[in-house]
Amino acid sequence: MDQHTRTTLEAAAFRRLLAHLDSRKDVQNIDMMNLTGFCRNCLSRWYQEAAEAQGLSIDKETAREAIYGMPYEDWKAQYQSDVSAAQLADFEKIKPAD
């Protein structure tokens, strides 16, 4: 497989992932972190880092909007629920070291 085809397929898979996440707003970031070790915020950070690697300057909020499909604060207000004690306890066990 040539690099262009690989990049095209990876981009399509990424767009499908974003569409899937958009259709599952019921899935909270903390649940994603607890189960997979990454969440929408991680994706937005990786998106921002990829842009910077290409010499593009994208701020955190622009990167988040690319992943969430809307301003992050709007997404939080509409879809984010309160974190339970059990979710937080699970997160404390697996959270990445800063």
C-alpha cells in the first residue's frame, strides 16, 4: 500500500470515529478513559499536536471543536453529566501520570 492510500484510509477511519463519537454523546469522557485510556480530550490534544508537527498553530479550543463538533463549553453544558464516586475511583486507578 502506498503512503497516499494509507493516509486516505486513516483519515476516513478517523472521520468515522468522530462521527461515531458524535452519535454517542451519552458516552462520557470519564467512561472512555476508564475503559480505553483515552477520551475526546485526548483526541483533541493529539489533533493539536499533529497540526503543530505540520507547522500549523491550532489552539486548544479549536482542536476541541474539531473533535466535539461544537465549542467544548457547549458540549459540556449539553451532554456532560456529573462524575460519580465510582467513576472517579476507577479513574484514579488508571489515570496517566503527568
